[in-house]
Amino acid sequence: MLTDHHIAIIKSTIPLLENAGTALTAHFYQRMFLHNPELKHIFNMANQKTGRQQTALFEAIAAYAKNIENLAALSSAVERIAHKHTSFNIQAEHYAIVGHNLLETLRELAPDAFTPEVEEAWAAAYRFLAQIFIDREAQLYAQCAATKGGWTGCRDFVVSDKIVESALVTSFVFTPIDQQAVIAYTPGQYLGVELTPKGSDYVEIRQYSLSDRPNGQSYRISVKQESGGVAGLMSNHLHNNIHIGDTVALHAPAGDFVFVDRQRPVVLVSAGVGITPMQAMLEQLAHNQYVQPVYFLHACENATQHTFAHRTQQLIEANQWQQHTWYKTEPAPSSSAQTGAMDLSAVALPISEGDFYLCGPVGFMQFAKAQLLTLGVPDNHIHYEVFGPHAAL
């Protein structure tokens, strides 16, 4: 049980956490993988090498300590993480492993400060939070299993189509081997793709946004081929080694970044491969014959990297919506795209009444959100998705 005394002790350790910084989480992951190497098949080892996961975990631990008296402030983070965990098939027993290694990390890094009283408080706090996640994830698993076409764990799919969408992005269409229905999803959600890439020692699980509206029979993701190195391990494997007819294991759709129909104007803002969830939303809006104004704003390097350009234009024209495009380099003479960085002040946007959805590199979303706030868009009307470990804008 988490008591007021425990809470007071947790809050008193916040300066210790802040002084430790990401050294705390780096030590934690090093320790856990040493003692539980099987978890390397669950965690994204590329994010370990880049440091993104250590930073995300430290920020989560610090936020929990600071808001332990007001967990409602963390509800959106809990929901986001719970969805992500289901796409890794995280189970209750994993929390015991994480908790043990977290406490041992605190003991090893701060042996003088980690008194029995502090240990008791942190153990209680961890158990309390872990149970929140365990319960929520159990609900998500149960909902998926009980819904037509749903499943838990992995399900085998065949690659039924592979489509080059632009210079760097290729779409993969997955059809279930059992030829049964697949669970519907809300545009904005992602699939967990589980493979062992060529040259990798580990099973790798990556989340890729679904890039089409649900049809009950198949799924489509659209993957950017990253440059070499650890960050491009999975995308290069998909592009170079996965072909039509190959079998791929998938985790059911998940994610809390979704289109919500509030019958308000909708503004979809993306850059690069961040267009993928926006395209799914656009397809769904068109299918539903959405009556409110829709604005599709996209930025990318040049026309050769403009994913879904033709299909997007078809949907925009058919529904008399608005589209604005920015290319970093000079556009082709026949293109209506503007050159340079996205300038939202140049578009007559529904500032006070619209819902704004952002997806793209973190730096781009910070840039776009700052513009929207300056223009007067209410902060709670701005929704965004970060690929990989979460980062605040």
C-alpha cells in the first residue's frame, strides 16, 4: 500500500534523481540486460545505443516522482505507454523483473541515500504504478481478444503486396495466413511488427503507423528506409529482404494517437514519413464523407520524397478540401508546392475551432506546434505522435 509517508519520502528523493539524470537509467538498462538478457528480444536495442530510451525512461521516472500525489496528471502518459506495451506483448511478470532491477540500481548508485526506509517507499511506489499498468494492459488485451478479428501475442501474416510510394518509402500490405478477419483500428494507430533482421542477434519489434483506413481483411504500413546503422536495422531489412509471399509476425493494432470525430474542422500536419498516420486519417475522412473542412499540410525534402502525393491529391480534389505542401529544395515547375520551411501563418487555418494533428520528426513538430500556439490555437486542440520513445514538445 502506498502511504502518505511513502509519498513524502519519494518526493524528498527528487533532487537525488535529478542529479543522477540519465546515468540512472543507463545503469538500470545495463544491469537488467546483464541479468535478464532475454529481454533484449523485447526492448528496442537501437534506442539503447542512441540513448533515446534512457532519456525517455528517466523523464518518466522523474514525472512519476513529481506527480505522485496527482496521478491524474499522468493519465495520458499511462495510456500511451500501456498501448505501446501491448504491441510488445508485455506481461505482468515483466514488471517484477523491471522493479527488481530499478531498486537494485538505486541501491548501487546511491548506497548511502538508499536507506531501508527509502527502499520501502520506492518499492511501494513501483508496485502501485506497475499495478496500474498491469490492469490497464489486461483490459486492452481482453478487449482485443474479445473483438472480431482480434488476437493477443503474435499472429502470422503474409506480405500480399509491396508498393514503392516514393524515393524512400515503401508500403507493405499484410493479409492473415488463417484468412480470417482482422480487428479494426482507429486511424492514427500502429502495428507491432516482429522480425529477426538479417545480421541481428535479437528478435526485433517495431511499431509502424497504419497508413490506410481499416477494411477488416488486411493491414498496410508504409516504411521509410533509414540510412545505415542501428536506427535503420529494421527498415532496411523490410525494404531489402521482405518480399511478397514472405511471412511476418504482427502484434494487434494499438496506440492512443487517434482521430476523434468532434465534428470540427480538421488540420493534418506532417513532415516526411510522418505522413503515414495522416494518410490513414484522410482516407477515413473521405470514406465517411466528412462534412467539416479538412486541411492537409505536408513538408518533405522534394517531389521524389513526397509519399502518397497522387492519392492525396485525388482525395483533396474529390472532397473540395485544402492542401498545402512545402519542399525543402526547389519544387518541380509543374508542382504547386512552396519552397522552404512550413509557414503556417500563410494558411487561413481554423485557429480557434479546429483540431490539429501533428506527426513527423520531433524537431519539426516542436517547430509546428510553436507556430500554432503563436497563432492562437488552444493547446488542447493540438495532438501529436512521436515515432519511438516519447518526447515532449
